Amino acid sequence: MRIIVINVLLAVLLLSIGGCSRKDRVTSDKVYFAWVGPLTGSARQYGLTQMMAVEIALEDINAAGGILDGREVVVNFYDDQNDADEAVIIANRIVRARRYSAVIGHFASTPSMAAAPVYNEAELIMYSPTASHADFSSLGGYIFRNTPTQALETTAYAEFVFNNLDIKTVGILNVHDDWGNNITSIFTDTFEALGGTIILSESFQIDETRDFTPMITRMMHENPQAFFPVAYSSESARIIIQMNSLQYRPELVILTSSALGQQLLDITGEMANGAFLMSAFTPDIQGDDFARVMQAYREKTGGREGDHFLMQTYDVVRQLAEVINQANSADSRVMRPVLAAMSNYPALAGPYGMNDAGDAIRRLQPIFIEDRRFVNVSDRY
């Protein structure tokens, strides 16, 4: 198995193969975090965005003097390839290293839930910016997340689509994994309880399905008002392109919040206009820190726009640093109750707190794609 470790202070995008030996334990002048997520494979773009978010956060923290009266914060990066088995191998490697105060990650729910018991047993904080499966944070007292749960987000989706957009019939095509299946189940139950109807529901295997035209053709035949591809960004873009080739234009296309990113707009162009999604991130968030971080990301990426993967990962790094300062300790066991009790952390999108389950509570906003831009439309409803 391949494990990629990167010292982000040296070169955030240059990957070097390596591991953590027992001699690499916390020193008096440094505090170490581990980040784990996909740096290869189909979800690589998410991992690279999160890497950049960590780099920006570290620059801010260390330029301000570090933490605990001057200790430098260092992050090592590990590639789990968005794979559950690889995630467990890496989690055990991180625990054995005995150098880390916390783990930032993993990215998706499936590898996150596979690795969580390893960290929890070792009493090492695992703080995922993006794992949204309803059961994730219930896996232990050291397990936290900085994204709306699938239950909260998907319920909001169903209610807004039914009540505000007057959609009564939906067809679903979902990726067959923990994330996709759970979203489909929650949306279906909530939408049908409101009085809506799921006309057709099918699933596909990620990394195996590239031709969606047979499924889209069946969806066209059933003709629901709205079509909901429960898919990641790459698959969502491919589905939109193939919908366009078949001239399939339902009344509404619903996208998951994972599709919110520059990549989707770059690939689909005008074809994604009119699609709907919801997210805690919107491009019009006010505040100097938000604007500064988004600008830093644009400069580092040659003009690409930031998204919620950038925002939520940046917040995790800064929040963990603040936890260490408040706890006056880089020991995860001392940090845990401080993180769990945070009620008004000043994040990029505004203050949020942690609930009893270890979830950051963020406000969701309705968004439409208009003129190849993600537009907050909360003032319209």
C-alpha cells in the first residue's frame, strides 16, 4: 500500500513517499497535525483543495507566532485514495507515530467511518471537514465534523424543493456508497412524508459507470419534475453533459453540495445553469477573513474560486489551533473537552458551535447556478 506524506510548509503540492517513525514524536518547538484524504483517484480534486486550505491556515497561524507561546504548527499529509481499507491502514500508522495532536480528515464518509474507531480507541481527535454520514460522529467521543450532517442537509433539501420550489415528483440516480445511499434514503423518506413522490430511483458504481445515458433515458421516460443525481462533482458534471446530449431538460436539476466547486462549472459551462443545491458556503459571505482566504486561494491556484471544501478545512485547522491555545496543551485528551464545548467559534462564515454529538452547526443556504456562477438565492424565498 502506498502512503504519501507531505510537509506542507515545504511544498504543499509536491508529494513524497514516506512514513512516521517512533523518533518523530512531538518536539518542544512544533505541534503536529495529520491530514488524511484523497490525493490520487477520482476524488483527488477535493483532496488538493483541502491541502491548499491547510497551507493557507498554517501560513496564518505561524505568521501570527504559532500556538502555545510560539510553537510552530506542522501538518503531514496522507493519501487514503478515498478507500476504506487504505484509510484504516493509514489510521493505524498515524496512531503508532505518537506525534500528532489531531487528525484533519478523512474526506468522505466511507473511509472516515472505517478509520474513526482506530482514532477513537487511541484517544486521538479526528476532525473531518466533510464527512456527513448521519452515524459518523456517533462513533466515539473523539470524533468530530465540520459539515452539516446528511440528515440535516438532506432534510433541508427535501423541504425546500417541496415547499419552496413546488416540486412534487423527483427521480434519483445515486452513487452506490454509504454517502450516496444515505442521502437517497433520507431524501426519499422526507420528500414522501411531505406528500411528494419518487418516480424512479437507481444507483451506479463509482469509478465503474461512465455512460449514464441508459439511466438518463429511463428518467426521461418516467418524466419526473426534478432529477436528482446524488453524485460527486466529476460524476455530476458527466451526468449533466450526457443529459444535454440527450436533450433531457427536466423542470429542475438538483445537485448535492459536493458538486459546489469551480470544477463543475469549468466542465459543464452553460449546461449546469438552472441547477439547484444547498450549502453552508456561498460566494457572497461577508467578512474580511473570508475575502482574504478566498483571495489567497485564487492566487495560489491561478484564479480558481474557493468553495466549502476550502472554507470548512481552513476552519478546522484554525479551530484546532485555538483549541490547543485554550486548553494550554497539545495533548488530544486535554483538547477534546475544549473542542466539544466550543459554542461560538468565529469561523469564516460566521460563528458556530458544536452540538452534543460533535457536529459543527452551520446554516444552509439555497443556491442556483446562474450564468456559470453559484448564486445565493435566500433573499428570493
